[in-house]
Amino acid sequence: MNLVLDHLVSVRRHLHQNPDISGFEEKTSEFLLTEFIKLNTSEIIEKIAGFGFLVVFDSKIEGDSLLFRAELDGLPIQETSELPYKSTINGKGHQCGHDGHMTILLGLALFLTKHPIQKGKVSLLFQPAEETGEGATAVITDKKFANLKFDEVFALHNLPGYDYGAIVVKENAFTAAVKSMVIKLEGKTAHAAEPENGINPALAVADILQKVEALNFNHPKDDNFKLATLIYVNIGSMAYGVSAADAELHYTTRSWSNENLDDLVSDILDIVASVAANHRLKAKHFFLENFYANINDKNSVGIVRKAADNLGLQLLENDFPFKWGEDFGYFTKKYKGCLFGLGAGKEHPALHHPDYDFPDEIIETGINIFKGIIKERLG
């Protein structure tokens, strides 16, 4: 097993050195496919939603069909570590640990090759564009994937701030529903000496900022948690003889349920429409990233709990969901399943921190928990 782990660590570090960002995962996909082709024991479905692919282990005997997912993409972040295997691509890095998630699924595949399942089917999905919230939707609607049957879906995400190898679970919502939006206001340009001859959006922007802030209920332990965070605002340009005519605001919004998020977004748009009308401005908006809340099935969570218990792993129950978005929520919206956490160390740098690196120490734990789930579900 040490030789296998040594190989997996080398794979993980190669992936870390060569990150691809969302929608451009071609080299990552090609590298991993060479690893799976070597196995020569499984069906591979390529080019799902771009550079995604599916590795299928089919016993040919009737039984449930399980899906396990890992993400292919890195982040547009400059790595600041001095690791010998630090990212070789300027401005791109694996600061979310997707390199580790991919490696765990490869390790699971190596195990399934040597120890074939006796009934049912296990599929390993390598999904593109998780970070932008576009990948899961694209995979599920791809005709190569849409007609496939899955009884249960599972994924893990490493969690800095938790003990190495701890398994973190929660029934119902595990991560927030998140949506990013851009609001544009259009007024009328005038000379800066005669602002009364134009329509300057400054006061409207101030009004929107205050009214949207008043919508927030930033109490994570409450089911009605909702949060709109201002990301960017711009009014006019640095032309000092011109009274501004245009403004742009960017928000991310989040809540514990898809329905509550829709209500929050609707309330924001009502505010924008009302304020714009009062200030004689034209308003328009569009959405960028959209993540559904991960709604974990009670029985699927129970399977993870049992697998963790059988392995003697520390099991932690979260009191409330994580505030960040994860597009596995699109899978748990369509299929019964569970997203759970894998502790990456209490003192480990946070996700998306430029100094973050996935800890190799938890690769084997990730493989074992997935193996345990398969054992519980397929025997």
C-alpha cells in the first residue's frame, strides 16, 4: 500500500503544479485519463460538459448505482507558498484542494480494479468548472450523462479548521445556496459644474446600499439566515469635469435554502427597481455564479456515519451549514446523496488562501471513507 500511496502523492503534486481553471481543464483531464487507461478494467466516458469524464465499474449484476464526484478545476489565485511542487502557472493554483479530491478518486479506482464490486455499479465523475457553479449543471444536462441512472451520489470536501481525517456531516442543508448578481444603473451625463442638468446615480447607489444591508439576517444558526455581501461598486469615471451617469454594483447573496435565496434576490431587485424609478434611472441586472444548496439525504448521511464509525474515524455533526457554495448541490437537488467534510488540520491555511495546499496525510482517509460507503451500500 505504501507504493500505491507514494504514487498517489506524486500524482497529487503533479496536479498541484499544473492547475487548470474552470472551463479550461484540458491538460488536467488528459493527465488523469492516462492514469485510468493504464487500469484497462473500466469503461470511460469522455468529454462530458467539456473536459469532464466518467469512469465506470460495472459488476453486470443487479444492484444500486453509486456516483462519486471530484472536481477538475483550480482557481485564478497566485500561490504564495515555497513548496517544491508549487504551481508552475502564474496566477493559477489549487487553493481549494481539488487536486487532492481527484487523487482520492484515483486511489478508489485503483482499489476497485484490484477488488471488483460484486453487485451494482460505481461511477467516478471528474467534473469541470465547480468553482464557477457552472460544471454540475453542464454535466447533468449533457446527453452523455443525462440518461444514466444513479441511486445515490456522494462527494467530500476537505475542511481546514478540523482535525486531520475527521468526518464532518450534517443532514439537510450542508452548504449554502449562493448566487452572484450584477446591477447596472444608467442616468444622464452632465458637466460637473452643472449636475442639475444630468442624472447622477450617486444618491441612488447610497440608498440601495443601505436598503440591501437592512435585508441581511446574518445569524447562521437560524433557518432564516440570509446575507447579501457587496463585492464591488463603481460610479462614473475619473473625468473631473463630468457628473457621473452610470453605476454598477456587484453582490453575492446566500441563504440556507434555494427558496429563501430566491426571496432575498427578489427583495433586492424590488429595491433596485423602486430606487431607480425614484431617481429617474434605468436599471438592469444579470446573474453570474449560481450554487444550489447541498441538501443531504438523511439515509445517505447515515451511510457516511456508519462508514466513519467502522473505520474508527472522528465523526463531527455540524450545527448549521457552511456559508460557502458548492455546486454538488445540483446533484443533491436531482439525486439522493450526501456531501460531507474531511478534516484537513485545525491549523491548516483556509480554503482559497494563497498559501493553501491539500494535506497528503488525508488521501488514504478519503479513499477509505469512500470504500466504506461502497461496502455499506453494495456489500
